[in-house]
Amino acid sequence: MNNPEINQKIRIWLSIVLAVAIILRVILFVAYPAVSYSDTHSYRRSADAVLGGFKAYDGTRTPGYPAFMALVGPDRAVYASQLILGLGITLAWFWIGLKTSGKPWFGGILALGHTLNPGQLFFEANLLTETLATFWLSLALFGACIWFSENAKRSLWLASGIGLSAALATITRPVFIFMIPWFGLMMFISLKDKTISLTWKPAIAVILPGLLMVGGWMNWVRTNYHVFSMTTMTGYHLIQHTGYYFEAVPDEYAEIRDIYLEYRQARMEERGTQGNAIWDAIPAIQAATGLSFYQLSRTLQTISIDLILNHPWAYLSRVLRGWWLFWRAPVYWNRQAVSLPALSSLLNLYILGWRGLLVLFNLGFVASSLVALVSKRLRTVWSLNTFHWLLIGSVWGTSILSSVLDHGDNPRFLVPLQTAVVFLILWILSQSAETWFKKPKARGISGHESA
């Protein structure tokens, strides 16, 4: 931008964003520990297998996050690296907000919205995949933003970089596998002056890295574990759905059915849900059937697919429930790690306030995106372009695919795209306000409302 006044505002807002983002992360690193979860051990075990040249890699996890842990080292170093990635994500959203709106304040508010969101900030301390996946997705979206807003910077190298970032997000978090063809499709369709043209070279440049990376990994899993999938745990994921009606399993699999039902009942009594009961049941099922971990996964996959085909409405009811849970805006943090009770209570109130706001944003996203599909007037008022539809499709695709494949911790799947939702709602609010304030001015000049 060549406007000195605009450049000055950019420097001011960027300085504010950097100061807040850096100070918060330094305080967090000093005062709050890295947090392990039940999944962390398997990621660290896979990281050790990466260091061993993949000879002992068990295929239970895609290699994105384990490779990151292997490269960075101990948990404290992983924590510090994720804070640096969080700073990078914040800056990416600042520039996305600036480039799409041309307004430094919009980029600043969006970036601060990301870095002040406890659901994002505390996740940077968690030894889980979300921060790394968020980084790769934000990088891909930043590249797409440049592609759609600056024709002079379009190149096959940029398209390949977008595709590589989407592929790395997929290798980190498999639910994002649809992002590779989705980015390719949106870059295949070029819209200029309301005229659609089709450009196949950028689409191929986006999709090719994904085919090589993701396809190569899936072929490795197939070669070593005889299942063409992103991981060897598809059966264990599907039972998160089908476990709710596992009574319907035929007598052919009576041993597996009866043992699982025992563990499901115990899980229901303890936590009120059958989610993750399979992890408690695996040793007993293996002892009774003699199946290996991988054979059991393939067997559960077969059982679950048959249950889904024979009980589609039971399956769809769980898909819909999982989809609804997707929008709950959770904050994963360790309250016990905050030693001062007053500070812990204050943080809890802060988190509850943010969660309430984000749930409103999420519901607003669902409603506004559906309305925009059918209302040409609102699409015009909100100035929705290809980049906005790329974001909308990304969030909707994640909500649907995650609900179809798993019925466990569904709210976690939105974490890497939560700031995309915030961006879209802030965009709609700002465009609506701009239209609202222009109308009185137009009436005063011409005596009637502007079109």
C-alpha cells in the first residue's frame, strides 16, 4: 500500500498485535505448564518411531505431529515452538483481515480476536495436534487470500505452496483431507467481473502435492498394515458411532459384541456417555478373540459398516448430534495448573465469556452462510467473494466430515478453523454496518435509498 496514512495505521495496529501476542505467550510459557492428554503418549511414541526411521511406526497416527515432536525434541521445546506457531497464526490472520478489507483496524481486531481467544491460546500449551494443524491451514488460507486478492502475485509456485500447506494440515489432522481438492476446485474456478473462467493449471498445482504426500502415506499404511486409510484406527473411530447400537451386531461376532457391551455399560455409568469405551475394551476383546490390534480394527470396521448400512437412521441421528456438538467452542485447559484460586476463578469467568461469544459467532455463521446461499441481496450487501466462499466451504466441510467419521470429541475439530468463523462474522457485521450508515447519507442526497 502506497498511502502513507494507511501505512502508518498498519504499523500502529501491527505493533499492538505483536505486543499483545508476544507478552501473553511469554506470560503463559513462564506461568503455565505444557499439558499432556490421553493422546499425547501415542504421539510421543510415534515420534520415537520417526527418529528410528519408521521401522517401529505403528500407523495409529498420521506422521505430521509426531515428526514435528521428533524434530523439536522434549515437551517444553514443543510447547515453546507451538507458542511461536501461534504468533505466526496471529500474524497470518492480521494480513488476511488487512488484505480482504483494506482496513488496518479490521486486521488488528481479527488478529487480537485470535490471540485473546483462550481456546486458541491455551491449546498452544497442549501437546496435541491442533496448533500445528491451525498453522498449516492458516498458511494455506493466507496463500489463497493473496491468490484471490492480488492477480499480479499469482503463480504456480504460490498454488503449489497452498497445496503443500493443505497437505501438511492433512498429514497432521486427517479430517482435513477434503481441503486439498476443495482448494483445487476453488482455484480452478476463476471469477472476475461476474464472469466465470476455468483455469486448470493452478488446480493441478494445488492438488499434486497432496496426491504425492497423502497418497504416499496411505500407500505406506496399505503396504504395511493391509488397509488403505490415513491410519490403522478406522475401526476404532467408527465404533464411536456404532457403539450406541452395538446390540444389533449379529451372533457371528458375539464375543466382540458382548464384551464391548459390558465396557459400554461401565462407561455410561461412569461418564454418562459411551464415547471412548473401546479403548478400555480392547485388551479384553483381544484376549477373547486372539485378534491383533490391527486385525481388530479391520474387524470393527467391517462390523461398523454393516451396522451403518442396516441401521442408517440410528447412524444419522449420531451424525447430527456430533455435528451439533461441533459448534460448542470448548476451551481445553488445566485449571489445576493455576495455583492462585482467585486467578483461576477469574480465568474461568474469562473463558466462559469467550465461550458464550464464540457459540453466538458459530450459530451466526451457520445461519448467515445458509441465508447467503439463497439471498442474492445479502451476498451483495456482505460483498462475499471467492475467498469468503472458500472459508465457508472449509468450515462446513470440516463440520460434516468430522461428524460422519467420528462421534467422540467433535468440538475439537473446529479449533483450527475457529478464527475463520470469527473472520466471517466480523466481515458480515462490518459490511452490514457500512451499508446501514451509507443509506441515510444516500437518502439525504438523492431523496431515496441507494440500491
